[in-house]
Amino acid sequence: MSSNVGTNHIPWDKFAMIYMGAQKNLGTAGCTVMVIREDLFGNADKDIPILCDWTLHEQSPDTYYNTPAIFPMYITMLNMKHMNANGLEHYIELANVRSKLLWDCIHASNGFYKCKITDE
């Protein structure tokens, strides 16, 4: 879900687990964001890999099963604070402006650039 986070409303209640790379809209490469619905904690099947056992991660505050990339996490946190201060509607509008610029360029290229989808 990397491309639409931070640029559109998301019906969070429709998802059990969301996995996204921060590098698209939230932060730098090397940082992953996961949103996990609470009812998934404590209900892992016996054959679930350690990295997908959310309860195991939640209950081990002094150790990690992988080494987190701290600098990308810090930069992502700073960027998300900045984005929260501006509000989602600001970023939706920015996405719309950028989209319009791109479509205008395609349409003004006299066929040099072509797209098989419509912009409607």
C-alpha cells in the first residue's frame, strides 16, 4: 500500500494487516510500516513464521528478531509529524495538482507520449 498512503483516504477498518514501504510517501528507503488489526495478536497458527507472529514482536521490548534500521525510522517519524501538521487534505490536493500536471503534459505532447488508460 506504499503509493496511496498519505495521498488518499484509506478505509483502515477493511484491512487486517497493511504492509507498506515508507519510501513512496512517508520516509526514506529502508523503513517498512505495518498496520495490524488487534484481533490478529495472539491468534497465530503454529506454522506461522516468527516474523509474522505479531504477539511475539509486541511482547519482546528488549530484543528484535531482525535489526531495525534506526535512521530511516527516525526520518520517517519526522516526515510523518510534518505531514500530520499539514493534514491529509493538503497532500490529497498536492497529489491532484501533480496528476493534472502529468496529464496536461501527456495531452500537450501531440502524441509523443501515449497512455492506454483514460484520465477521467
